Amino acid sequence: MQTYRHIDPTVLFQASGHDLKMFRALSQTYLDTSPAMFARVEQAVRGGAAQAIVHSCHTLRGTVALLGAGALVARLAELEQLVRHQGVAWSGWLAETATLLDAVEQEVRRSMHEYTGAQA
């Protein structure tokens, strides 16, 4: 089995009460909802709406935290803090974050098929 670089499946497995069926259902829920959540982040960043950026990042950050996606959690937290203190997002943030989000999604899909909880 390959290692995970962008998520830690044990975090969600523990949050699901060590229930593989629940683990997979929550993973699928993430896959179903994360594109719309990131679209709200994108829309807020492109529109320069500071309060909407903070809110949408915070919402997505809470969701990816359940996946053990530490780098993505940190990236979203960085933007929240940057916007709170400076009111803007830095150039290139969306593209870099979209790439990271894609990597997380790929690992979530893989974990749904190969993670058994025995690794916990």
C-alpha cells in the first residue's frame, strides 16, 4: 500500500468510530461537497469579499481537518489570517490551493478503496 502525503486516513477513521462503512460514507460526502465549498472560496477571493473569504475558508478548513489534511488546513488558515489582517489574498493562491485540493481528493478516493483501519 502506498503512503498518504496529503491526508491521514486514521483521523477520519477515528472520527467515524472505527467504522469502515461510516469512514467511506463520510469520505464520499467530502468528495460530493468539497467542489462547491471550494467554489465559494474562489468566488469570494475573486470578488475580494473579505468576510466571505474568511467564512468560506473556515468552513472548508473544518471539513478537511476531519481528513487529516494538515497542509490544506494550514493553507486555508493562512488565508483566513492574511485576509483578517490585510484584507487580500496573495497572487497565485487559488491555483496553488486548487492543486493541493486535487491531491487531497485523489488520496481520499484511494483511501476509500484501500484503507482498512488495520493501519490505525
